[in-house]
Amino acid sequence: MLAGLTKTFLPKKRLAAQHGGEWTGQASRGFVKTLGVLELLAAVGLILPGALNIAPVMVSVTALCWILLMVGAMITHGRLGQFRLVLLNLIYLAMAAFVAFGRLGPEPFPS
């Protein structure tokens, strides 16, 4: 969620100066902010539907979308040689896969 907040509200120049944010120097401001908003919505989508029992299927849909987002992040950080961040994104991907499998698998979590 913190990454989503920083991408959404910090200036692009400040993001580009931080470790892991170098890729933002080549991306448009709108693209960076859109990713930030998507990350914030993902945080909400992973928690609220299941907690409130309102459209709980959205938890698994959000987890699957998060997996795709993490694949893109891994590719981006890999191209920049930031392999620790690739590993971190892989951990996030594994957690999202766990949630998706738990919600959609052969014996899904109760809603």
C-alpha cells in the first residue's frame, strides 16, 4: 500500500531519485500515478470484499490482477538489474497466488 501511496502522491522527480524508482524517469507522470491508484485499489480489493462479505469473489479477482502487476514489476526491475526488488516482487506474487488459490482452489476458503 505504501508503494501505491508514493506513486500516487509523490512528484515523479522525487520517485526517480529513490532506489527502486529509477524506472519512473522514463515513464509518463500519468502512467506512474495510474499504477499507484491501481495498487491502492488492489489493497482495498484484497481486504474489504472478504471482510465485509460483499462480492467476496473480488478478493480472488484482485489477487489474480496483482499477480499480473507483479510480473510486470519483476520484468521492469530485472531490466534495471535490481534483483533484490525482483525477489521482493516474487514474494508478493507468491502471496497473491496463495490468496487466489485459497479462494478459487479445489477447497476454497469459506466466504
